[in-house]
Amino acid sequence: MFKRTAIALSAITLFAAPALAMTTPSSVTVDSFNKEHVIASLQQRGVNAQDVERWGSFIRAFVKQADGTVKSELFKPDTLTPATNLADAN
């Protein structure tokens, strides 16, 4: 009886593993992008960033202008300097 139960549990485990793997996120690494840190760093540089996100190999910041409008601007992720053209991509 014990042997049958052990074999049955082993079989269930073998068949369930692929199904569980399919429901697990494909990326388990910790994302090193810290929104709050990037916003604070841009604000220290005089950029009135309201929000940021990754945008390809750039940081895309939503910057509040003097007239109250919000403009999207690209920055290099390593230096947080403005990306002057798309050839600046790493």
C-alpha cells in the first residue's frame, strides 16, 4: 500500500511540475529599477519629474513644465543626462 501511494505521489509531482512552471512568472529576478530613487535624482538635478518608467534602453520621465503641462523626456539610465537622440542608446 505504501509503495503504491509513493508511486502515485511521485507521478502527480512529475505531471504537476510543468503546469506549475507555466503559472510561475518567467522572470524571478529582482528588478533594480527604483522609481522613487530615479525621480529624486532627477529632481536633485533640477528636472521636475512627476513619474518615470523604463523605455527601451532609456529612462522616460514625465516632466512638469513651468506652464503646468507635462512633457515626456528621455534620459540615459547610467548618468540621468538627457538623451539628445535615439543613437544614445546603450
